[in-house]
Amino acid sequence: LVRVDEYERSSGINAEYGHRRNMNTLGRLICRRLPTLVRLGSSYTPWNLGILNHTAIAVPDLDASIHFYRDVLGAAVSPPEDLPDHGVTVVFVELPNTKIELLHPLGEGSPIAGFLAKNRAGGIHHVCLEVDNIEAAVRDVRAKGIRTLSAETRIGAHGKLVMFLHPKDCGGVLMELEQK
């Protein structure tokens, strides 16, 4: 991009002709170049965003949460699964169109323990979206200035590669990308 005064000098337009003429001339230049600018700034990505895989809820009492979803709401609930690499015990609540992931701390270094220390009653922890090419998605979002919470993708609760995106870069929401 060029500054207006540089454009005026290089094009021979004299500022005394008035601001309106200068902007119209500049406007015509921009309009002629607009298709190129739009193509260069397009939102093409080498990966595709998929469905909402799950919403994760941190819970202080896993047994009480299982009881609520299974016995009160009548949902299908998976058995608890310990994921020591992630510091959590997970339970999946199966819904017709998505899942709810119940997260409970596993060990003292659990990130969920820290979350529950700030939110004693529990609450929504993250949202997980599927992508068809996680490595390309991670490269692309990083190139667009989105921070990730780890250097490399790792295996998540479904046995698939995942990456968490920093909530400060995602509208205050911790986002998880998961390989489809």
C-alpha cells in the first residue's frame, strides 16, 4: 500500500485540485486492484473445519455428574477413563448430535484442578472442533497469530491427535482442535 501523499506525487496529481478528486482517483485505483487484493487476503485454508465434537465440563464430583446425566437426564454415559498424560479422568455423555466430556482432576498437577480451584462448582472448560488435517490446521492458525498451548499435537481422549488454542486468542474460549 502507498500513502495518499506518495500516490499524489508519483501520479502527478496536485493536492490543490482538492481532496475529493484525490480520493476519487485513489478510489479508482483501489477498485481496479480490489479483485487482486481480495484473492490475496482470502480465507482459504489447506484444512477444513468439521463438526462440534464435544463440549468439556470440569466437574468437582464425577460420580454426582455421572448420576445427573445418566439417571436424571437418561443419557448414555461412558465408563470413566483415566488419562494420566493429560492429568484427567474423562467420561463421555453421548448425545444424538455431539458429546459432553466430563473432566475430573487426576493427580495434583492436573490442569483441571487449577480450573476447579478458580471455579469451585465446575463449569465449561473447552469446546472441541474437528478438523480434517490437524497438522495443517495448527500451522495455519499459528501463522495467523493464534497461540497454541503445546509445541506439538498429542493424542487426546479419543485416541486422535489434538491441539489446544490459547483462550486469549479465541474470544476467551479454550478451543481444542481434534483430527477427524
